Amino acid sequence: MDARNDAQTVDQAAEDFAATVAHWREVRGLPKRALALQMGFDPSYVSHIESGRHKPTEDFARRAEETLGAGKAIWKCWLDYEAAKARTAPSAAVLAPRRMEQPYATGSAIVVEHDAARLDYDGRLYRLTMRRLLRNTGTEPITRYLIRISVDRYPGEPERSNAHYRQHPLTWDDLALTATCRGEEMRWQAKHDRDAFKEVWLRFENSEGRFPLYPGESVWIEYAYSVGEEQWGRWFQRAVRLPTEHLAVELAFPADLDPAVWGTETSMTAEAAPLRTAPVQREADGKRIFSWSTSTPALHARYRLEWRFRARPERDMHQGEFR
């Protein structure tokens, strides 16, 4: 549910604003640089806002809301931020500013050696399974890994979409999130918990002990979650946020729905274009499985697979995005 409340601090409100901008930017499929240019800012400005190096401004909030068409969600976060500042104004001058939490410790660096996603649909429920081979190329142990879950059922109608998720929010119980590393269960901790957007830390630890990813080591992690058909949609996007050596996607749909799949890719410098290679399909156990992969994808590239069920054309083309 929406995590904002009357006791929200200035730092919390600023972080919430940054997360909301990131959510809608991702929903629109825009790299940070592209959004900054569309808004008329320096190419690095959006990155500074999302990382907490710059605090929100009214001008930025207005331009972001207009450019991203967020159904007033960004503007509401700006008003929350202003309200939080007003509540703490008497003491703000004596408090040292606190930078927002950064994803990983100084000295850490992650390379994704292999990124494999499989999306299964049974006619009612989607189940996403992500497997990643991570390598620590830095100088410090890595103790957690950040993942995102973001949906938008009506991407062309943000106010309708926001209203839908206020009435039908993603919940942790429905997601049934699980995560493992080296066969060990990983604890997870919510970073942002919004109606249609979650950020989650997967921690390299559990009740039995800790298992950090040390410099020079590689390890497979796997996590999975479920989303009902009423909240998922008919596209699945992969965003390359870390250096990645190989990326693969499988979509498995009931064959009797006669699914058809196609895809597009975007980059920092290019508009959406058809995938350079077509998804390959096969049938097994009553499912039609579509596979697609690429090697050394460009950082910040986005690959989107879309589909329709030709045997069920009367269904709405609901849309969502998961990573």
C-alpha cells in the first residue's frame, strides 16, 4: 500500500519522490538521459534526483509530471515533500543533510555474467522466475542485491491506472516472493512499498548465517514471484542496469491460446526498434515457449517482449512491467 503518512520525514519524502520518478520513467521505457533531455535539463540531472544527490524542486516536479504523464502521482509526492519540509522547518537549519541510501557499498561493483528470465502463464496467474549469475568485481563484500517490481495496467491512462492500483494494490502476500543463493534462502527487505511499485533488497543472509559475495567470487541467485492476470499485462521488459554479459528470456503460454510474440529494443541514443533477432518458439507439455537472447547488451538498453492470445481476442490488452 502507499507508504506515505503524516509523520513522513523530509528524507523519506525526498526518497519517495525519487522512487516515484524512477517508477514512471521505467514504465515509459525512458533512460535517465532521454528523460532529462525531454524535460530540458542537463543529461545527468535525473540521475542526481533519483540518487538523492539533488533534492526535488517544484520546477522538476512539474516538468516530470508533464513529460511522464503520471496521473498527478509525481506532483502529489512533491506536495508531500513540501509538507514534510514545512513540518521540520524550525530544526532543518541545524540538521546536517543526509544523502539517500546508495544501492551498494563504496568499493563494490557487480557484473551480471548471465541473466535469465522465465515467465509462465497458466491462463490465470503469471509466475516470473529470475536467475542471475553475479560476479563481484570490486574490492568490498556485497551483502545485498536490489530488485524492482513495477506494473502499469493502463499505461496510456495514468490516472485510471493509479486509481486501479489504489483499489487493487500489489500485496506481498499475493506476490509470494522467494529468493535463494547457493541453495540457501535469502532474507528480503522492502525498500519501497507502493501500490504498483516495489523495490526489494535481497540479502545474502538468513536465520542460519551470512554468505556475502566476496571480491572475485561469482554466485547464482534466483528469485520468483506471482502476479494475477488482472494486474499483469501483455508485455515484459528487461532493463540493463548493470554490466551484463548475456541476457535471455523465455515466455511460456498455454498453446491452446495460440499466442504470438514480438519485441522491441531501445537504448540511450535510439528510439524503439524491432528486436534484431526474432524470438524462437517451440511446443512442450501443452505450452508454446518463446525464447530470445542477446550477448553483451548495452548498459541502459531496454528489451520489451509483447504478446497477444489469438484464441482469446476479447480480453483487454492490459499491460505491466516486471524486472
